[in-house]
Amino acid sequence: MSHSTNRLEQGKKFYISAIEGQPKNVIGAIGLAQMQMLTGTYNDWFIECAFDVLSIDEMPAAIHTLDTFIQQPNLQRSIEATLMLASLRAFPRPGVSSSDVAQEKARARSLFDRVAKGLETEMNVNGSSNAMQSIADDVEMHVEVARLWQGENLERMGRAMKEALRVSQTAGETNPRLVNNIAVLHHLEGNHSDARSMYEHALTSATTLPVENAEGLSTTVLYNLARVYEDQGEESLAKDAYNKLLSRHPEYIDGE
């Protein structure tokens, strides 16, 4: 009740008491970490379902709480706590050096790998519960993993993005930005046919977005599509795409 009515200090004391009495109490650890982050202005993709705002200033305290919890000996792994910690470590914090950012990303990648293995084990042993399935089907989680592998491992990045797309399509949703990003991966791999098909699909799907989002994405996809037409030797199609691009944005020098 203290949690839901924002009586934060009282709620925090309750969670601390719960952890002191039972150090392996996962609800207490996650609840305390949430309480430590309830006084900010940033909406976090994983924990927004549990509370409304995230304080960047309190992130180190929340990270410490969860890190201390999951490192206890003989602790049954909590996928939820590990996922929450991975999300927090993945988020860039102001004032953190570039070397520390790299270390935090590496830790986040390791934690997300642990989540994936834990999900696989849990589902193989106990079947697919609603809680586990909701984590496995979290598109934003897979996108976050892809971001963490960007510039580090193209194959791992692509695998995470393709899983995000699979989950999205299974839910009957189309994310044109995600489709474009996967098309870029195909393009980089020299798979021009698949890249072209996905660029064309992303361009069509972008028209369903709000105007303020559709224009920028359509410009990016159209440029990518023109490039893949060129790579396929489709000079006429490439020229038409570039002309459309320049008619919309005469300042778009790359399209000349």
C-alpha cells in the first residue's frame, strides 16, 4: 500500500525490513530498488510497468541493491531482478567516463545473456508461464540487447533485432523502424534481395506512423532503398528513388 500511494519513505523502510529479515527476498530487493528510483523524470522501458518515473541520481543505489542481491551465495536466480539490473546498467548515466560506460555495457550484455539462459531453462523445466512469456516477448528488451551489441558484434546485434521483429510480427504489429534496421543488416551482409524487400516494406509501413515520426523515417528508408537499388544495378529505380528524395528534401545532398 505504501508503494502504490507513493509514501516512499515508509515503503522503503518496509522493503529494507523485509530484506534484513530475509536477505534472499526477491520482492523486497526489487521493491527497494524501485523505491530508490521513484523520484525522477525518466520513463524506463522495463520498470515503467511497476512505477512511473526513474531518477537518474538514484540509479547507483538501485544498481547496488540489485547487484548485492543477485550475488548472494546459494541464491536461486531471479530472472526479473537480473533483467532489471541489466536494464539499469545498459542505461547511460551522466558523469560516467567512457571506459566505465564500456564496462557497464559489458556487464549489461552478460546479464542479458544470463536472462536468456534463465528463460530457456525455466521454460524447458516448468513450461511457459505468463510471467516468463511476457519477458521473452518484450520487444524493447531485444532492441536494448541489439543496441548493446552495436559496434561490438554484428551477428549478435542482428540476432537480437531479428528476435525483436519476430516477437513484434507474432503480436500482429509492424515496427517500420525495426524492419529498416534489420534491412540495413542484410544490406551490410550483401543480401541485397532481402534488404530491398524489407526497405520497401518499411517504407510502406512508415505511412501508418504519426506525421512527425513518419517523415524522418521515410526519408531514411527511401535513401537506403535507393542505395540497394544501385547495388543491384537497378539504375532507373535508384534514380527515381533519389529524385523522390530530393523533391521532398532539396537539401539532401547525399541524394544528388
